[in-house]
Amino acid sequence: MTKIGIVLGSTRPGRVGDQVARWVHERAAKRTDAAFELIDLRDHPLPHLEEPPGFSGEYADERTRAWARTVAACDGFVLVTPEYNHSLPGVLKNAMDHVHVEWNGKAAGFVSYGGVGGARSVEQLRLVCGALQLADVAPQVTLPLATEFEDRTVFKPGEYQEPALDLLLDHVVAWSKAMATLRPGDAEAAIRRRLDAVIDGLRNKDLEALGRNYAPDVVSFDVEPPLQHVGTDAKLANWAKVFEIFEKVDYELRDLDIAVSGDLAVGHGFGRVSGTLKNGVVTDGMWVRATFVFRNTGGGWVIVHDQASVPFDIATGKGVTDLEP
């Protein structure tokens, strides 16, 4: 699943940024389209920039290497920043400067606070993001101390800030998913995110979202007749039947192996549809053998073929549906 890091960019004693970051994280955690992790720079004490110049991803200091792993694990970021003297905090700039390739090809959004909502800090952060090849999204959340903080110390945001935060998160998640397909050497991660999008579409019973994951000429060998389903419409019609049966749908994909060669990739594992039926009965479903073929169209990886099957018992002439991985 797409992972978004919420970076708390202040380590100052008496900071109010921790209240803001918790608010962002609590709101974001209610979403199902990405996973969110709160990253506090206090937990990553870095020296003033001491790494030699270069963009290789090789770092001399173990503190830098630990920070690089944290940044690399994320697909996008929400930077929570105050404004100090018309600029961003030095500790945040230092953290961004310490690594380089780990930021590249990802998305970033901004939640700022300060005398004028931290807007001038964000202006400079957008320039830094450009140099780091971070795609900064347009929506942002600005939190003036005079209106969003009681006595300028206790964070009490107005309800009108929630739609602004939701819009910011919408853009960060969407851009993070789109950018994942463009990062060099990250094909497998992009393919796994494509399958995560399929799972999200099933859980949300969203046929339109599901359709974006398949090539128009997809050929599907499903467990349900006929022998093949050709085209996106036929594939989505199969999923529509599932939605008619289930009140709540879940899908689990495990033991997935992916092999990539050029513009084509193959994945295989085990899948299971489960959930709550329309009559209220909860079912675990059955495990099937799942195979996927992907093609990189230039705009991202899409599914051009999938197959779901169960072993066949020759003696009885029936499929075996009670096996587990």
C-alpha cells in the first residue's frame, strides 16, 4: 500500500507542531487509500550537514543512513512546518539536505503554522522540493497562531480546516501513486501498488476505480465461466457479480512473487475473496491460485491478463476449494 510520511519539522522546546502533526495523522489514519506514518525529527537527530556532496545514495554516517531508510520507505510526504523568521526551520532544511535520491520522484504537501499561517515557510519549501525532484501539490493547509491556537499555544483548529486537510491528502495520495510508476528501478513497487489499488477498489466496491487498473484489451481466465473474459467491460461485469452477492467485500493476496523484464511483468500468488454476504452471513471464501501479467504503457503498469484457478481432482471431476497456502 502507498505509504505517506507525515514529517514533523520542528524539534524546538515548547513546540506546538506536535499537536498539529497528531491532528494531521489522526485525520489521515481514517483513510483507506494509503498508510500514514508520523515521522518526528526528534527521533532522527542529525549533525549539521557533514556528508560529502554527491547523489549516489551512499552515506558515511549511520545517522544519515537511518534517516535515508526512513525517507526511502515512503512514497510521499506531508511536511508539517512552522515559520521561523520568514523561513523554514533549520532542522527541517538540514534533514532534507542530508539525503537526495530518497526524495526523488515522490510527492509532498504542506501543513504550516505561524504568525501568517507559516505561508512564507512553504514558499521556500517549494523551491527546496523542486531541487530534490519532489512534486509539491498545490493545496496546502495554513494555520495562523491567532485563529487556530488558544493563547497561541493550544491547537484548536476550526472545522473549516478539515476539508482543506482532506483536499491536501487527496492530492498527496494521488500524486504519490502516480509518481511511483515513474521512479526508475521501482517497477516491482509500482506493480504492487497497482494490485493494492485493485484491492482498494474491491473493498470500496468501486467499479470505476477498478477499471483504471486494467488494459482495455485485458484477457481474464477467471474461475467463473466462460473460459475467458475479454476486455475491461467483461472483467468489471465479473466483479459486479461479486458486489451483488457481498454486502461487504474483502480481498487478500499473499505470497506474491513478481518478475519484471522490460515492459512486461508476471506475478503469481494466492488470492481470496471474503466478506459479509447480503444475507448477513460472514464467509472466509476460498483460496485460488492467482496469476497476473502486467504491461507498462508509458503511463504506468496495467493488468493485461489475469487468471484464477483451483486444483482439479481427477478422481471426482471436481475442483478442490478447501486448500490453504
